[in-house]
Amino acid sequence: MANLIEQGTKIIGVGRNYVDNNPAPMPKEPVLFLKPTLSYLANGGTIEIPASMEHIWYEAELAVVIGKKARDVSESEALDYVAGYRASMAIG
């Protein structure tokens, strides 16, 4: 996991998977979306926020690092593909 920034190929996010103050209805299934690898930031890196931003939204997240290629993995085998966990932050 030390080379996650150099070796990572994609970030798949899961949205609306918890209840919050958002008035939109909860989806029946989690919403998946991709984030570009440009959103990786090394530990201690600087987050640049444009001066035009009046409100910054953020939340802490748990990142699950998948360590090997997978497809149609059963629930009972899913953790065999997890290489580790990282702290993550979403900012928008």
C-alpha cells in the first residue's frame, strides 16, 4: 500500500449510502461514481481551493483498497481482495 498513489488506477465512490440532512430520497441501491486519479493527494500535500468558492463542503470517508483484479466475486470471497484501508476525505 506504500505505492498507492503511483500504482492506483481508479477511485470508485459510493454516494448516498447513509442518512443525512439531504432532502433527496435515498436510492434503493448505492450510487457508484468514478473519481479521477488526479484526486489522489500525498500525505502532507496541499489542497488548493479556488478563491471564488464561497462554501466548502467536506466529509471524512473510509477508503477500501482493492489489491487485485476482481469480477463477479461472491460476498464470502470479497474480503480476500481487500489489500487494506485508508482514511480519505471528500471536498467539494
